[in-house]
Amino acid sequence: MPWFVKTETFTEAFRALPGPERSTVLQAHRDWVGSQRSTGLAIASGFLVDDQHKPGGGGLLVLQAGSYAEALALIEQDPLIADGWVDWKLHEWIAAAGDLAVVPEP
């Protein structure tokens, strides 16, 4: 099954939210990812940090889906996307070397 990668950066509207509201938005995203994982979907989400370990470089979501259309329909359900909190792009990833496995959470 093909792998897909969603890249994202936060919108100005998200950055303008007070801290507690940002936390609520991010928890809704994490809950959505968790609910997808609970169905058996191979999916992982995280954020990028710089050499000082400071966030701000955006985020990645990696998932398996049967097709681009299937992956798109799925990620459009992500609260970060559905509520307009991120600018994003979706790409199919074609591995040229090695392989990738999403390990279940402990």
C-alpha cells in the first residue's frame, strides 16, 4: 500500500490563539490521529525542531492509504485541516531505498 506525507505549517490565525486554545486544537489533532491508529491505520504525526530543539519548522504526518484520493479524503478530516489551522500539502512518497514501518505506541 502506498505511503503519503502531509507537510504543514501553522497559519497566522493559529499562532494568534492564546496558549490554552492552541493546546486544545493540538489535542484534537492528536486525538484524531489516535482514533485513526485504533482502526489499524498506519499513521504517525509529529513536528519539526531546529538544531536547538526549538519547534517552528512545521509538521509531518505520514500514513498509508490505497490511493492519493483516499489519503486526501482521510486527512481532510484532521481538525488541523478541517478548521483551517495549517497550510498543507499532500504527497505520495515512493521509497527508493530502505523501508518504513510505523511502530505501535507502547
